[in-house]
Amino acid sequence: MLETSARLLRLLSLLQSRRDWSGPELAARLDVTPRTVRRDVDRLRALGYPVHAAPGTTGGYRLGAGAALPPLLLDDEEAVAVALCLRTGAGGSVAGIEETSVRALTKLEQVLPARLRHRVQAMQAVTVRPRTAGPVVAQEVLTVIGAACRDHEQLRFDYLDHDGAASRRTVEPYRLVHHARRWYLLAHDVERADWRTFRVDRIEPKAPTGPRFTPRELPEDAAEYVAKGVTSRAYRFQAGILVHAPAHAVVTWDGFATVTELGEDLCELRTGFESLESLAVYAGLLGVEFEVMEPPELADVLAAAAARLIRAAGRTGPRVSPASR
């Protein structure tokens, strides 16, 4: 009996690890006959696990979704990863998920072995969350957008741009990207016939979704495209700066720039601001040697700012202590 129970757990673990399995594959993994595999599958079904079977040479077994959530089997690393993600979700930027994350985490930690519980608690103890949080996004909005991305269905929504102007958009959604404490949607705008990046906290989806569309090839890596879009393309002035320092040594304000390594002591920084003066201040605070590639007028603004700073430095008088006043 114990051997059979252990084999059932092993079979369940295999079915959860991959979408499709053939009978001979499962039999080989479990070191039993295909007939024993069929009996074990029937036992799992009796326990509430919806195991689907397809006959024929191309058939096999698949663990489906049921009316109730059956127990999941997780290895050590998976259990730790889930626990840490639940802790993050309990204080994250998705509205309505905090309480459910805490409940799920409580259930998980009750059954974690001591060795794994100590690992999770150690990670939590040394992890520092940023003091400033991004905009909160409704869980339902992320779910609707995620399902449309998965099913390749057009999405209609009301949208507020950064100036507060409202518009109705119809898009082909592709990816949800979390960047600089904000959620973004990378999509192909149907009416504008171009790729666009949308702030999810400014999206109000409309039902129903659809129709289905044929997926296009992404312009580049989704995370990179969104990062470039929110750090440069969305602003009036975009700058390309050649920095004479390693990429890892360039300190940037979170979400304001992208850095591309060009060599051991050379990298390219791209950013954008609404004014050349703001760009000049940002470049001046890099703290390393750099050259302006574009826009050319930024060099004039930097020169004027440098002249003002030199004059200010020359006019600085001796410090007067409070006691001598």
C-alpha cells in the first residue's frame, strides 16, 4: 500500500511537470507496466484529479483543470519560490491581492518543512522593500489583459495619457511588463497601425474582448522595448550619451534611463526629458566622463550650465560659522 501511494505521488508529480505524457513514457519513469499506469490514473481520478487520456499512437495523458483545486506537489526550490512571491504579493502593486496572498502564504508555511521555512524567513528578514511604491493596479484588470494576451484577442479600453486626455483604444495585446514599479502593456494599436506602450493603471478594459488576431513578430525584446519607451520615446527630447565608464558603474535614477554596454569602460545611456535643461542636469549628475551624441543642442545647454557653475564657484566666499555671526 505504501509503495502504491508513493507511486501515485510520483505519477502526479510527473503529470504536473509537463503538459503531455505518453503511457510508455510514464511507465518507463515509474518502472511499471502501461497497465499499472492506467490503474494508477484511475486512482488519481477517484481522488479528484482530472487526468485526460487520448487513445491511439499519438495519444497520452494530460492533467486538466477540475471543478475543485487539488493539492499540488512542489519540490524544495518551487516551494521557496512560491512562498517568496506570495510575500511580495502581500505588499505589492496589485490591488485586491494582498489579503489572498497572506491567506495562501499562511497555508503554505504551515506545511513547509522546517529547513524550507527557515530559508523563506531568512530571505524575508534581509529583503528591503522600496519606500516609494508605484501606482496600484486592480487585479481584475491584469487578469483581463493577461487573458487577452494569452488568447490573442483584441482588447478595447478607455485610456488616460500622461496629460490626462481620454481616448478609446483598440489594440492587439502582447505582453505585460513590470518596469520601475509600474505595470505596462505592450500592444499593437489597430487604428494607429503601430506598436504602443500603455500604463496599465490608466487602462479601463471594455467587455467583451475579441475578435482573435494572428500574432505579429515583436519589434524587439518586450522588456527592452518598454524600458526604452518610458525612458526616452515618451518625452519631447531624447538623448544619447556615450559614457566612459563600465555599464555597471553608471548609476541611473530608477526608470529614467537605459544603459547598454559597449566595452569594458564604455557604455551608451539613453534617456528623455521634457526640457534640455533637465537633460543637462541629469547628465551632470552621472559623476563620470561622457560625450553627447544627440541631440546636438544639448551640448550648448551643458556649456551654458558649466559656465554658470564656474562663475558661482568663483564667487563663493569663506564659510561663516553660526557662532561668529
